[in-house]
Amino acid sequence: MKPFEYLRARTTAEAVRASTDRPGAVYLGGGTNLVDLMKLGVTTPDLLIDVSGLPLDQVADTADGGLRIGATVRNSDLAGHRTVRTRYPALSQALLSGASGQLRNTATTGGNLLQRTRCPYFQDTSKPCNKRVPGTGCPAREGAHRDLAVLGHSADCVATHPSDMAVAMAALDAVVQLYGPDGERSVPVTDFHRLPGDTPERDTVIRPGELITEVLLPPGPDGAVSLYRKARDRASYAFALVSVAAVVTVRDGRIQHAALAFGGLAHCPWRARAAEEVLRGATAGHDTFTRAVDVELAAARPLRDNAFKVELARGLAVDALAALTAAA
């Protein structure tokens, strides 16, 4: 392992200042992804800035009826929080579907958003990878890509984002709060992660030195119900082949509000805007759900071995919408 320095930050200002002064620095929260990448030699930071002790570990109501989630709140604590379970069940379900109990006890909210792809070429330093070393190529396109992207990919990268939590937050219209050298700013979670284009090494829009401080969840529409569903190769400890988070409101048999996001299909949590347009105002029913999902998935460009993901996403989303509208 490459030698590195370690700093336990006492304040967010100290953490940001240290990161700004050292371009090779990275923030350390729970370390459930970062430490693995360091062991593999994928990430070789000069300085680890430990932010786990900062006062960013609280979940609190906001004045408008939403929720404020600190960046160092542990995944298990967030999943079990009473307000999350009652008002944002899709988020609790997404968190509980990820990893193991031991990892959820360590992983943080900010770290979950920033985790990197599990594409095998990215994690193997003996292989070329545009995300790890720009300009070296993307062997996954012709190689092992069964688990990789069918939406939004490019000639330079077909990796998928692995987070369950981020998919639920995309459907819930969460907002990421950042603090950096230029002060504070807010970024909707749907704009936080990037599609690969010709710069796949950039996972997010986060700027050098910026630190995630919290995530804000707005109050949901009156009468809204939500859920998260995940399809994977085995019942536990597996990343999503496809996942879906949905939030709907139904009145008099018609869908008043619809938010839909997919995981496992793209380089980022995929907010299904085209499907939502079809759903809003339409009569709730299987035909409507199928038509809406088909409109969204018409943009899919599967590779040789992952076309099954399109059918899997269609079935998962239609079933989720049927379950939600029945509950509503």
C-alpha cells in the first residue's frame, strides 16, 4: 500500500482547508468503499482527512416539514429512523437492501452518495479503464458487461452507479448540501451524479475540496406513498441488476404525482422523467404503467449480454407502480 498521511478534522472548515491545500487528499467517512479501493491500488491518496467525528451525524425535521440528514449519519441509523420509515419508506427500504448489517453500521450518507462503480475493469489495475486512467479504453464494452449500463452510457464508459440509497433519494427530490473553498452551495441529487460522456473519471459535479455536509429531503406531496424494489443475483449482499424507487399520489383513480427512478441501468441514478410525464394525470392501471415505462426505456442501448436488463426493469417498475397505486 502506498504510504499516506492521516488528519482527523475537528471542523468542516479545517477539513476543507486541508483538502484545498493538498490536491492528493480525500475525505474519509466510514471507509467501506474507499478503504477497499486503497487496498486494490485503485485510489492512492496522499492524505486521508477523517470527517467521521464532525458534528454532521444528526437527522432533524426542517421548518417546512422536510428532513435534514447529516453527511455522517450511518446508513443503519437512517434506515431505522422513525420519520424515515413513516414518511420516506422508499429510503429506508433502499438502505436496508444494501450491503450487510455490519457495513450499514459503518457506511455514511455522504460516502454512500460518493461510492464508486463496481465495474470489474475499474477495480482491476492490471486492466485498462477510462474511469481509472483516462484515455486507456473501456474493455467492458466488448468484455464482461452483463451487469453494466443500458442507459446513458458512452463509447468511453458503460459503468453503473452502485448505490441503492441514491436511487431512492433521486425519486424523493433530495438536495445535496456542499461546503467548499468558495462557500456553501446546493445541488439536487438528480444533478449531482454525471453521465460518463468523454470524461467518465468524473463521477459527480463535486468541486475540488468540497465536502458533503448534509442531504435535504423536501416534504412529500399529501397522500404520497413510496417504495423501493431491487432485483439482484442473490437474496443479500449483492448490488442491483435493476432497482426502482417510486413515489405516487392517486386521487379518484388518477395519478396526481409520480416520481420514478432506476438503479443499475446507468452511470447515475436514472430519474425517469419521460415515464413521469405519461403517468401524471393518467388513469392508474397496468396499461398506463406499461406505456409509461416503455416510453422511458425506449432510450436503452443494451450491449451484447445485458439486454435482459430492459425487460427486468420494465417488469420491476410496472409491478412497483401497481403495488403503490393499490396502496394509495
